[in-house]
Amino acid sequence: MASFSIEEFLGEGALKGLIPKLVAGGWDDVPTIKMMNSEDMDWIKLTQQQKDALELRSYLHDRSLMEYADRLESSKKSLAELLSTSTLELSSQFGMKRGHVARFIDRASACRVSMPPSYVLPARERSMSSISSSQGDEPSKTTEKLQHVKTPLKVSSYQERSVEQSAAGLKISEGYVFKGIVAAEPAEPRLCGWIQPPPIVEQVAPYSSIENISVQKLTPEYKGGMARLVTTKAPPMKASELWKQKPTILLCVRRPGCVMCRAEAHQLYSRKPIFDAMGCQLVAVLHEQIESEISDFWPRYWGGAVILDRSMDFFKALGGGKLLKNKFITGFLFNPRAIANYKRAKATGFQKNYKGEGEIMGGLFIIGSGKTGIAYQFIERNFGDWAPTAEVIDVCSRLQRELPSQGESL
């Protein structure tokens, strides 16, 4: 399990009790903490034991092996030492399953998310600002320091490869033509062409169809140290209040207990520090309220705010005014692409259940701040389709660059 609960991530070892210090420094969620480099750790005065523990836990979190974190950390061995341990010892001493051992020693099996070179991690900027204020540095000197603190000072070989792979995934290849405002994965004929996939819209939803949707906030954005469950019921609000101040990525979740939906939410939220640096916020949209499902989904798989769209208007907007639905037999069992999506999600090791409605297809919106409109709309045509991460980041980057000069229209 790779939970985004900060308490579960820090565990019961050397990092326990650090939440107040981390939150005070702006390191208040798991994706941001995982981006710490050695200078960041020095600024908040972590001991060597704590640095080793953080490196180990970040590595395990990337591979969904956090169930072994406390046991491995208690050995007092560094990550490098553990990676050189024999497979037999990993299995006998730490109780690792055979498949998990293979995942642990495969250094290229998961890519660590890294900040694109043109952006500064907000928590790091905050740390540098506080240091410059206390030391009386000039703003220009602080900026110069920030430019030199974008990658770890000491990076092992497996991390170097991960950073390269992650950075490559964020780049748009040469000759790339911007796909447009509506996107979806291809839909292959099902059952040798006897079953055709449901049609999808080719035009972006009009802004008027979403701005007045009545929604209810079920959870806030998760921060370290906050209560796991929200007990105060929030009143209904207009959806446009969500993106009034900043661009918003709305992830319309088909069913929060579905392993494919959980995997999609997890991989998107793991890039939260990048979206923070771009000034974008992350919000998940549910179409039904099942308390046990919400508490299991947030913050374990998703740490952004969660809202309820009881009338399913966001989901209708994705379908051009009507709900886009798929049947389990024709849309999943006879759909090779959906089965491939399921295998991709299952490989994460995330748990799943079958509670709730799962045939209403979801998707993703990227909405500019104020009334600038919908910048991007992705439709889940096949069960488990994800909006391409590189494309989402590229659109957010364009929003950041272009909106000031575009005024009220996209």
C-alpha cells in the first residue's frame, strides 16, 4: 500500500513525531515530502538516521511496499545496504513475499516524480525565504540559491535513472501537435466488431453547463496532522467557487472503490508538488456519497479535496449532456483495452471493492481560473482510461503562461 496519509508514511520509527516540524516548513503532504533533497533535510535539521528513513520510505512508497517500511527501518540499514541484501535474507528476515522481493530489488521498476527544471518546489521556496529573512540575504541572492537547489546534492545511481525517466515522461515529444480541447483513448471494436463502443462527444462542454452546478465539499485538501474524517457537513456551493482563484483539475471518479479509479487518482495526486508550482489545485468529483468509501479513498489514494456532484452534472457534461455509460460484459469483458487497463491498475497492489455504481464513465476537466473556461476535457471511453499525465501537465503549463494575456477567453 502506498497511502498518502502522512502518519502512515512516516511510520513508527525515526520520523515519528516530525509532523509539526514538517508542516511548519511547508512539507505538509506525502508527495511534497518525497521531493526533499539533502539540503532540504539539513534546513529542517533531520538526523542522518531520519534522512536514511525518509529515503527508504520514499523508495518503498514508489513501489507500493510500505507494509515492510517499519521492519526494514528497524534494521538500521540504509537503502543501499538493503538493496545489496540477498533475496533469501529479505524473505526470511523481513517476511517479504517473493513477488515483493523482486519489486524491491528492481531499481527501475518505478519512477520517482521530479520537479520540472523550470519550476521551484513551493515548500523549498518557503524554506529559502525564511532562511534569507533570518540571515538578511538580499532577494536576488535568495533567488540565485533557489535556482541551484532543484535536484538532490547526493543522488544514487538508481535515483538518477528514475529522475531521467520521470523527466522524460513530462516532456512533449518533438513534432507534437496539441490534441485539442477534448481527448479520449481509442476505442477498439469489441467481440470481433460485433459490439461497437458507445460514441463520445467531440466538442468541449460549454462553460455554462458546469459553472452553476451545485456541489458539496466532502473533504478539504489533506494536510499533515488534520483529522482523518470531516464531521462538519458543508453547505452546497456553486461549482464556479472552486476555480474562482486558481486553475483547477477536476477528476471525475467513476467509483472510488474501483482499483482502476484508485490507481488513476493515486498517480495524478503523486504529482501534486508539480501542480502546486504551476498554481493549480486538485479536486475529485464523486457522484454518490457512501461514507465508508470516502473515508477509504481519502487520503489513502487521494489527498486533494473531494466534492459531491449529486445531480451528476459534471458526468453529464463529459457525455455532451447525458451520462456516458458502459456495461460490465460488453464494456469490460469483451474490451481488450479495458482489460489491459485493469492489469495496469492491479499491478499497483491496491485493494478494491464493488460498492456503488460503476457503469457511469468518468473523466477529467482542467478549468481556468475565474471565467476563463474549460481548457481540457478527457473522457473515460474505456473502463480505466487515464488522461495522459504529460498532456495534463502540458495543458496546466500552457494555462500558466497564456491566461494572463488571454483575458476572459481561452
